[in-house]
Amino acid sequence: MNSNHSVKDGTLLLSSSNIGSIRRCGCCDSYHLSLGNITLRLHHSDILTLTEMLVEALELNAMCELKEKEYRRGSA
């Protein structure tokens, strides 16, 4: 992921990667999350909720992978 702080069309590019970008709109004080050909307009609280959801999903996935590895070791 790369942070690229540039202004384009009244928006501030906060972060971008090969899958999308996050911009802050200067006129409406919202965030534009673009993933592929989908763009969502989110408020600050929505961004925080989305971040919390992603972290929780990554944690649960990591726990599932650890349990799977332990199961494989136990059955070998």
C-alpha cells in the first residue's frame, strides 16, 4: 500500500494500492473508498467501523489457520 498525498479535483488522496484508493472530499468532508469500479462515500465513523470489521476478520482467520495447523499436527 502506498500513501500518496496529492490533491485532485478537490479531493485529497490519502492512500492507494493496486486494488483501490481512499480520498477525502474537500466539499462534503466525506471519504471516497474506491475498489475496482465501485466507489463508496463514507463518513469518518463508517471508516472506523470498516477498519474494525477488517481487523476482526483477519484475527478470526488467523485463529482458524492456527487451529487447522494444530489439528494437522495432531493427526500426523
